[in-house]
Amino acid sequence: MQALTNKSIAVNRSPMTFWERLYLINIIKGMMITFSHMFKKQPTVRYPEQKREFSPVFRGLHVLNRDEQGRENCTACGLCAVACPAEAITMEAAERQEGEEHLYKEEKYAAKYEINMLRCIFCGLCEEACPKDAIYLSETFAPANYTRKGFIYDKNDLLIPNTLTNATELAKAKGVEA
Amino acid sequence: MTLLALDWAIIIEKLILIVIIVLTTLLITLYTTFGERKVAAILQDRPGPNRAGPFGLLQPLADGLKLIMKEEIIPTSASKWLFILGPGLAMTASLMTSAVIPWGTEIHLFGRTIELQVADINIGLLYVFAVVSMGVYGIMIGGWASNNKFSLMSALRAASQAISYEIAMGLALIALLMSTGTLSLKTIVADQAAGHWWNVVYQPLGFLIFFICAMAECNRTPFDLPEAENELNFGYHQEYSSMKLGFYLFAEYVNMIMSSAIMASMYFGGYDLPFFDETTVAPNIAAIIGVGTLLIKIVLFVFLFMWIRWTIPRFRYDQLMNLGWKKMIPLALFNMLITGAIILSKS
């Protein structure tokens, strides 16, 4: 029969010699191997202090984006909610009032915007569906919580800090330690 | 009024010595458990426990605290007194060996000469052997009293293993006793310290046999059949919880330290620091150096135990018995014969 790979090694079935039967030599060989591992570099990432970088395509926790004037991009069109295969997104639209132009970019905005992080599968379809560049998947993940309610993220949790009024907090949220 | 014509100071002196030895042993044991985890980790390219305190040094305290805080469970079907007796017996038996180990030469304090050995009995080796055989009672009683099939199975294994390897161990000791000509551990160590070669030079095969048997007596991997997790769940301490379990786990490490101390004393010169003339320094300093040397030797042996544990997989039960009865005992007999022949040809 032809071998499937060239990795297979024929097993030596000849009877063991006296020295092999003593096992001691092989035990010492094995111990040398384990001993050599004492000086090997540990691949461990010491987690809370030391974090591994995510890949650039990592899809993490959602953020709701603002434009360069600090206004919310979201117009509550609902395309993300439609695109969401896990039905994790709910929203309620509201009309922009007079004098709120510095808060919302367009005439309609999301009064309520909630993502259930227990339902979300982080597929990123909401990000693709959004015509207004309003929702993005960031490079962090949802932290642990004690209640299921705690995993329903509302606008306070999702909206990124205002670029103009709260630059330091934005930097912190981005993970760029000041 | 003298009831007993005893030197009361010697009793106080010995009591203090016993307390110091037991406390030191327990402290070292505490850190041996930590060392075991650290050694295992380092051999497997892991960092090991490093969260509790600097370098994880408070880990043993955390472990102990956890064990104490756990609920104490005595199964309803267990035989209660034996169940409680088991861990205590295991611990006592393992600590009792420390009585005959010469920890150093002697210290001169307050005009008294204090021997750093609790009891220099002239049958030291026999005493060690007797106490080591007692060690299996803790496991047997614990396993039997648990009224659990796995525990019983494990206790049976431990008993048969201990009995099998004790024979070879005893035979290895007889060969040593033939070459040293004394049963007193103090004399054995003193002879080695007094310029002779260490006994391991005269008894290499005997040492190897004794070492393997000691490993089997301590239930260490590759001989940890009584604790074979994949076959027996947890072994003889399956039904134990809280500090009773802690005692069993602790006793294993105390056993390890004690057998290391015995091996260091009998084969590796005990408190003798090689290439160093003890007479050049003050006797008290020499004694302290001696104690330090013995401790270093113990640590090295304990490391060897751990190193072996994390290298070699467990034996199968028939392999264990094969090794014990068909290899170790004939080898030990052969060793005895050779020793006898050499002694005869010399005289």
C-alpha cells in the first residue's frame, strides 16, 4: 500500500537490547528534554497587564460614530436592524428639533438605540449596511457582566465621546493611553 | 524531692528542637507545594502561579486558606473515627522520620552542647524503615473508612505497592548497613563527613534501588497508582474535603522531604559540605553550615523528584508489580551479594 504522506515512520519491532530494557538511559534522555525546556521562552501572554493585539479585521464591540463636528451620524434608518441576522438591534427614531443642529447631523436621529450583546454574533453586517458611516465594530470586546440586562448596550454605552468637547476620553476609549 | 533523676534541661532542649524541626518541615513543605507547581510550569514552558504576592510567593498561604475555609464533609456511610484518624496518621507517620535524622553536628549554647538530632538511637535505620511502613496505614485507613469503591481500590493499590517496594528498599538498606557497619544514622553521617567518600560511591546500585523505592513509597509519579486520576477519580482521598484532604496532600510532600533527607543522610553525606574543612571555623558556624548543606541537598532531591514526576508517565499496574518483584528485588539481592563479596575479599 502506498503511504499517504511521507511522514510515516516504520516502527522498529526488533526486541529491545539490554540497555534499552533498562529504561534508565531513555529516562535520563527524557529528563534532559524536560530540563532543556526550563530555559525556553514562555509563549504566555500575561493577560491583564499584557494584551495581545487584535488583527486589523477584528470585529469587536460596536461604536456609534460622530462626524468631525461632533454630531451623531445615525439617522435611525433601521438598515442595520434589518441586516442584523441575530436581531440584536432595536431603535426608535425621533425628529430633530430646532436648536439641536449641533447634536444630530440630519433631521432624523435615533432617540433610542440598543444592541443586545448576548444576541449579537459580531458578524459586522450592520457596519456594512450602514449608509451613513454611523456604526462601526471596534477593537474591544464586551466585558463580563452580572446580569443579562447589563448586556443590553444603549446609546450611552455605544456612542463614542465627542471629538471636540471630550478629546481625552475619546483617546482613552480608543485605547491610546495618554 | 527528685522523682526522676532526669536531666530536665535535655527534655526542654529536645522539645524545642522537635518544635523547630516540625515547624521548619511544615514551612518547607508549604513551599514545596508551591515549588512543585512552579517546577511543573517551568518544565512545561508556563509561568506557573504568579498572582498571589510577588512571584506568586503567597500562593501556598492562599491554598491553605482555601482548604481551611472549605466545608468539612464526613460521608454518612463512612466509619467516622477511622475517617478522621486517617489523615492524622498519614501526617504523623511522615513527620516521625524526622526524629532520627541528624540535621547537623552540634551547637554550643549557654554552656550546653546541643545535638542537632532529636534521638540518636542505635537502630536508626530500622526505625526509619518501621516508620516508613507505618506511612501506608494512613492511606489504607483513609481509603477503607471512606466507604467508596474507588478509595478502597486505591488503598489496596497503595498497600500492595508499599509492601512490594519495601522489600527491595530494605534489601538496599541491608547492603548499606553491611558497608557502613552501623545502624545509627548519626554514625553513618559522621563517617561520611570524616573524610571518607560518600556512601553513594560505595553503593551506587543500592542508592538507585533505594531512590526508586522511595519514590514508590511516596506515591510519586511514575508510581502514583493510588492517585491515578483517570482510573480512580481521585484515589484514596476522594471522599475527603477541607483540611483533612489538605493533610493527605501535605503528608505526601512531607514524605518527600523526609525521604530526601534520609537519602541525603545515608548516601550523600548528610550535613557534610564537600571540599570544606569544618575544623577551620567555629563549631557553631560549622554546625549552621552543616544544616544549610543538608537543606540544600534536600531541596536538590525534592527537585529531582519533581523533575521525574513531570517527565515520566505513570506505570501500568502490572508494570509496577513487575518492576518491584522481578527487577528491584533480584537487583537488591545482587547488590547485597556483591557488597558482601567485596567486604569479604577486603578483610
